[in-house]
Amino acid sequence: MDDFLLNKTILLIDPDPETESFLCKTMEGMDVHIVRVGSGKEGVNALHEIEPDLIVSEFETEDVDGRALLRTLREDQNFIQFRHTPFILLSEKTLQTQYSKELFDLGLRGWYTKPYSACEFREVLTNLFMAQEIIQKSSELRQEVKRSEYRYRDLLENANDFIFTLDCDGKFVYLNNRFAPLTGWDKESWLGKIFLDLIAPDDRNLAFEHYQMAHQGRARVFEAKILGKLSQSPVLSFNITPILERGKIIGSMGIARDVTEKKKMEKEILDLKNFNESIIQSMEAGLLTTDLDGHITSLNAGAERILGWKSEEVLKKQIRSVLKPEEVNILFSSLPKHGSLPYSRETELTVKSGKKIAIGFTATDRIDNQNKKVGMIVSFRDITQLKQMQSEVIRMDRLASLGVLASGIAHEIKNPLAGIKTMAQACEEEFCEDDPRKEYVTRIVRQVNRLNELLKTFFEYARPKPPDRKKHALSEILHEVTNLVAKKLSNAGITYVEDFTADIPEVMVDSQQIQQVFLNLILNAVDAMPSGGFLKVSTRNIINPDSGIIRHKGEKDAKGSFVEVVVSDTGTGIPMQNLETIFDPFFTTKTNGMGLGLSIVHRIIEEHQGDIRVESRIGHGTSFTITLPTGV
């Protein structure tokens, strides 16, 4: 048992050096450090430096008595860390009688009267540090109590824990002084009463089960609420151990500790944990945390939805095995310094399906309650649709401006062109058939006609005809177009394939305008496959698409039924740098193109409250994905 005194520091507050000599003799052979001071104030001032495991004080010091000293330690906030440090008083019997109740109510752990033997005091200190040993060796303690009742009486009576013994019938045989403060009952009135009568009715069955097990020879630990006169019934943690005598159980001994505040704090912590988890799980944004080694430690519902991974699939996995290493480097690069506010950035992530999405994110260190970095936190939001909408807004602004410009220029040019053409035709009629100048005039008329065609296209772009939207079968619209280009496809060595999902609903469109859309896309595909290839048109029905459906003219949201059409070829492909500008007016890579075909396609799809997207890889081909509403 002396092992529990090893490496202990005792602060002795006593003007008499003989007491120190006595303690040194008592602790002879043990690694116990004793620091003696003569006055109470000196002892208080030395507390933070010494940090004692036990304070032993003579009641009468050089300046303040033990009563004032204990009150200072228990009530002064400057010494809150020493509030539960065991405190023992040494004095004459008369002083103990006068102040005992007051000081034990303040938390005094022991009060010993002179004279006392070294052996006795050493065992008292050992048991003070080994309160739990009383629980583990209850049988030995009971025998020791019988042999040296006086020696342990003070320890048992004034312990901070509620200590009691029961007979074979479960009746109280002994109650220590802690009983009254816990319950408000006089302990003498409860001697001989049944232990279970002290337990609250809701917990009585549980207590009875553990009590029976203890009286069958098995120590039990359980928690239960007890009854009392106080306004709040405390919750105690009971440890009941059988008492053996000559191998026969003659009763049990119990030690109970008030855990009311602990239970309250546990409930508050659990409530706070559940509250925080509910907030985190209900967040639309994704939240991902990792440890210092890059292993994923948590993934909220928002992150599951955005990334396509379930928590159980990625927890404890390296984040570099879930996301691409270069993406992880971007997420955790240039983290803000500890203590500074995190800042938002944007990047692209590859989700489980292999699709790339745009995200806005913040990354910051994860700090524990000891202010140490234990990992990283990444909060992110899918901004793919927002980026699409931003691109659409920019493109629409550009198209609107160019439309106004085109309309104005067309009007200004058309009238002079008409005059030029009239005068050229008049000159053409005056020249003889063999006059070489007649060929020049003919060329002028031909170029004017070409400009007129360009102006006509300008007008179609600048002032598009509002679509006459009606229900049409998409297959019929596509067949009208393919009939027109069938010969061109055959001559170019292009294999045309259709993949239409069954039961595709009708779409709410202007059939003539949508025919123009598909005709332009198919002709572009033919131009992209000069050596032949494959052209495929596929359709499918979708509900609430996640792409950036254009909504305007009173449309409030993108909910509803849509048909998706994909026109894909195996042509030369479009360079990555051109993908953002192919729908802009006058952008073209063709030597004889005007750059208005895809602009008009985009404008028509926009007027139908649809969406058009493009994906392309050099040498692998291009796919245009069109989404059209069904009106349902």
C-alpha cells in the first residue's frame, strides 16, 4: 500500500519543526517530498509553486488559524485548482469539537488530535490517497476497522464519499457523515432501515438487481437517484462489495459518490453534441475533416450528396485515394495561419462518378481543446450550376449587345446595298454581251446578294421569331432533319445511329426552329468528319435535371419533366480553349463560315427554356447535349 505514497508532495503548515521531523520519520524510506512553512499565508503563497498532493496544517499557525486557511482554499477563486486537494488539520481535541462540523462541511478531509504514532499517521495518509482501495478490499477494510476502529473512524466519517454497510437483510448498519448533506435526513433515523427504501422508485428495480448480485459474491457498480428532503434528488454512483467472514457473506459495504453534476454535464454535452451534429448534417454545404495524416475522419450529408460517396465508404481512408492528389494539394495549399480567418477559394473536384464539378471552399486547421492542430476542415459548396449560370448571363449580355449592334448595322447597310445592286443591274443591262466589264458588274451583284444573305442571318439572330411552341414528337422532328441530310451523310462516309429511349414524351417546342437546331449541329458534325465516322443521336427522359436550365420569362424554377438529346460525333474535336466561346456570335474556325450558326442554336434553345452543353476531346469527337421541356 505504501506504493501509493511514492512521488507525493506534502505541504506542511506548522511553526513547530518537530512536526516536520515527525513526518519525515513517518515517511522514512518513501519517495515523499515534504515542504514545511511556518505560517498560513506563506503556505498559501507557495501553493502554485509547490502544487502539493496533500496539505497538512497545524490549526494554530504563525498568522492565521486552520479554519481561515481552509476557507481561503475553498472559497478564493485564485486557488480554485486546489479546491479538491486533500486538507488535514492537526490540533488539540477541544478545537476539533468546536469547529469540526463547519470545517468538514467546507471539505476538510481529516482532523487528527495529538499525540499520534508515526505508523498510525502513515497509514492514514496512505488510505487518504487510496480511497478506492476501500472499495476493492472491503473485506480487509472491515477486519481492519474492527481491529483499529478508532484509527479509521475519522477517515470514514469525514470522507467526501457516502460510505455505508448493510447486513444480510439489506438494512443499514453504518452510515458516515456524508449521508446527511446528501439527503437532508438524520443518519441515526436511517440505521436499521432498508437500503432500497432510499432509492427512488424509478431506479429501485435496477438497484435491487445489483444488490442481489453483490450479496451473491459479486461487486457491483451502478447509478441511481436517491430520495431525500432536499429540493433536488441527487444521483449517486454506487459501488457495493460483499463482506466476507470465514468465506461466508455477512453483508455488504458500499461507497457512493454524488454524480449529479457530472450527469447534468454529460447530458448537456450530449445535447450539445446532438445539436451540433444535427446542424452539420442538415447543412447544404459539404463538410469534410481529416486527421494530420490525411485520413478522412468525418463526412456530412452535404458532402455525401456533392461527392457521391457515403461516409462508410471513405471514413479512415486517405483523402488522396478519394480525390485526385492534385485536387487535394489545391484544397490544402496556402492554408491560413493559425488564428486568422479562413478565406474562400474555388477549384474543381472529381466526384465518385468521375464527373468534374466546380466548388467554392474554405480550408482551415482543426484545433483541439488544448489548442493543438489535429487535422484539417474543408467546407465546400457545389457551384457548378452557379458557374454555368454566370457563363450564361455573360453570354446573354454579350449576345444582347451584339444583337442590337447587328440590327443597327443591318439597317444601315441594307439601303446602300439595295442602291448598289440596282445601279449594278442597270449597268449590266447597258453593257453588251461581249463587253468584259459586264463580268465585273455580275460579280458585284453576286457579292451584294451574298451580303443580303448575311444581313438576313443577322436579322434572324438579332430579332429571332418567338417560338410557336406546341407538343411535338421528337423522333418526327429528327427524322425530318435526317431525311434532308441522309445523302450528305452517305457521301461523306458517315454512319448515322439513333438510340431513342422507349416512351419518350412529346416536347413543347417550335418544330421549325428545333429542326434548324439539329440541322446546324448535324452539318457541323459532318464538317468535323472529313474522312467519315459515326454520328449518333440519343434521347432519354429526365426529371429535375441538375444542369443549368435557362429559366426566364416568368419561369420560376427548373422542376418538371425534360427530354435530353445528345448529338455526338467521332470527329476532330474542339480545342479546350474554344469551348467557352463557340456559342459567341461571329466565332468560327471555318474559312467560309459566318460564325452565327451555333449562336442562333443557342438563342433558339434559350427561347425554349432549355439548356445546351458541349463536351469535346481533340481527336475523339464532340457531344452536344440539349435539354428540352415537355411542358409537364
